[in-house]
Amino acid sequence: MRKLVYYVAVSIDGFITGPGGEFDFYPEAPDMVEYLRAEFPETMPSHIRPHIGLDGVPNKRFDTVVMGRGTYQPALEAGVASPYAHLRQYVVSTTLAEIADPTIELITDPVATVRRLKEEPGADIWLCGGARLAGELLPEIDELVFKRYPVVAGDGLPAFTGRFRPRPFAPVDTRTFSHGGTVTTYRPAPA
């Protein structure tokens, strides 16, 4: 069965973006960038892949992406109608009437869609964000991959929002990089 994996960048204090949607405050380290390019090449947007040496590089982990409107909106504002054209793309929204790009499916019931996708053959499903969608899909998440950067945001959008329903996860792998940032994989732990 395919897994739903919440793969996301997060600050030390648990924010995925700043209060205005900023994400350019994450410090980069060359060794972390190279690791992410090698292990998660399909998470790089289609329009930048040729510029960073990933044109034609096959997907390694995911073949499908699920994202909320807030995650999809910056691509639209930048004139990119299909940010992950190399993946099957689903955008969850109750406010968008339609999506102009026919390769992207607009959905309103993420739980039912993810459950259906998990039953289909294929690679894992990337939960790209955002916080409200992650909170809604929390019971369906099979793995967390948190790229934790050594910075405190102080305010912004947390990794999860929604109702209070604690779910334990256990770390199964952590890699530390030259700037102190980490990539930690978590899997559900017994309650």
C-alpha cells in the first residue's frame, strides 16, 4: 500500500512559513541541498528542475502530490499553472471553482481522495502542505519527513492546525547537516 508522507520544511519552533507566507528565511547548507536533491528530486518544482540539473531525473519516492490552496497559490501568482507537472497533482480547496490546468485535479474531500489513492498502485503520496490540510489528514499520515532548519521564526503558519487530537510518532532516522539543520523521518508510534 502506498504511504501518505508529509514532507515539509519547518523552523525550530515549528513554523512552515512566516506570518505573510515567507519561507526564504530558512538558512541553506550545500550538503543539505545535495542530500535533498538526491533523495527527493521530485519535490523540486518542474519549472526550476532544468536550472538545477534535475531535468529528466526520474521520481525517486513520490508520483503524486496533494496540496492545499495556500500551497498552490504562490505558483499561480508566479505564473506557474502546474508546479509539479512531473507528478499527479491534487489541489484541495473549497473556494476555488476550477483549476485552469487540466492535469491538476481539484478536490474537496482530501480524506476520501487520499484513502482512494493509497489503494492504487504506485509510489508514495507527498502531502506538500499546508497546515490545515495536514491537520485534516493527520490520521491518514503514514510518515513525516521534517526538514528542520536552525532558525526560530517566532510567528507564522505551524506545521499542523486543526482540532486537538494528539497522535504519537517516533523518529526512525535523523541526518544532521553542516549548518545544524536536520532531516528527520517519523513513523506512527503506538498510543
